[in-house]
Amino acid sequence: MVTLVGTTASRHCSRWKYSNWSLVGIPLIQRSYRIMLRFESKALLPILVMVGLGGCALPGSYTVRECPPNPTAYVFHTSVGETKEAIRRTFPKGFKFVADRTPMMTGDFMPIDASHEMARSFGRAIFAKPENKDDIYLFSFVPLVGKSQVYQSGGEGLDYYATFHLHLTAVDAGRTKVEVFTISPHIPCGRVFNFHAGSGYVNGIEYVKPTTIEEYQILLKLGAALRKEGMPPLQVPTATAASSLRIGPS
């Protein structure tokens, strides 16, 4: 359900979510049920119940602040090679969108290109295409970008997770177009009951639409490194949208 109030929308998370365990748990339930029928034994019934609970979820809600669209592509007056090298310098291994995150690995991004040793495991679908031979994949094992300015709950920004594909195309010998594609953007939303979690519940995951804020922040940071002048300012949700956050259930 979505409720619109001015420039803000209130959304409920998906009614049912599944913990990671359920990716294994559901096949186990099916297999155990077949075994139970075959041996006419109810001894496996408790196992079925415990594994099945791993995917039970409680819906939550969040608000979506309307944001004017930002550019997600920009042309820089540098060659593809110069642009690629500038990306490596601007986003070195261990780069954090949020500088003060803990633990240490949280939010650590690394630039992966087609020659990187990790390209076969992470970004394989990107680099399998010949047109992406000059591209960069900003990857992280815990891809925390920061607090979202668009997706919020209780008046505060939700943690926003995503990785980014930077597609480089030569316009001519001295100009390169950089496009930023967001991969698997998601926020925590709702609580998933998991029998194997210490507390019994873990955060659910809600996949959301890219905001264009983070994409353009990447382009602006690259533009600053390349001393590009005249780039439009970053657009963020307005004060009107911020004042309308307290709508719908929280």
C-alpha cells in the first residue's frame, strides 16, 4: 500500500520476506516432507516447523521523500584511459561513502575492472559484455552507502545499500561519457523471524528504486578530481518533503 501526502509517500514493506536461511530451508522442508511421507513418520515434524519459521516475516513501513532527478551520466573532457585512472584515484580500495562506519569492513568499497583478480567472482555479468571492457565496478562485501535522504522511517534516514557500475564510453579521443548504474539498491525494513538468529529476529530487506542522489555524488566527486567546472548542483529532497515525514504507520 502507498499513501501520498504532498511530496512524500508512505510504503509498507512486502508482506512476506525470507531470511537467507530460507533459500536453503524451503528445499529442506520439501525434502523432509517427502521423507516423512515415505517412512510414515512424524518424527521430522518439529524440524519442518523450525526450518519453516526461518522465513516468517513481519511487515514494516517506510516513507519515500520526493527528490528532483539528478544526472546519472556526464561527459568529461578526458580520454577513457585518463578517466579510468581518475576513477581509481578517486575511489581507491577501502573507499567509504561514510567515513566513520564500524566495524572496519562495513562500507569499504573497491574499484574492480576487467583485469582485476576479483572480476570473475564479482561483476562477472558486467565484464562478460565486450562493451564494458573499460568499465569500473564499485563493489563492497557490505555495501553500505550511508543514511538515505529519500528512504526514511521515524523521521530518520534508513541505511541505504548498493553497489555501482560505472560505464565508460569514448565520445571522441578527448571526451568520455561516464554513466552510473546502481545495482541492487535496498534498505532494511520489517523484521524477519529466523529460528537460527540469536534474538529470533533479523532485519528484512526491501529492494528500492535508485534515488539519483548517490549516482550524481559519484559523478560530482569524479568531476572534482578532474577539475570539471560548471556541473549542476546536487538535488536533494526539499524542506517541504522533510516536514511531511510523519505519515502512515512507522
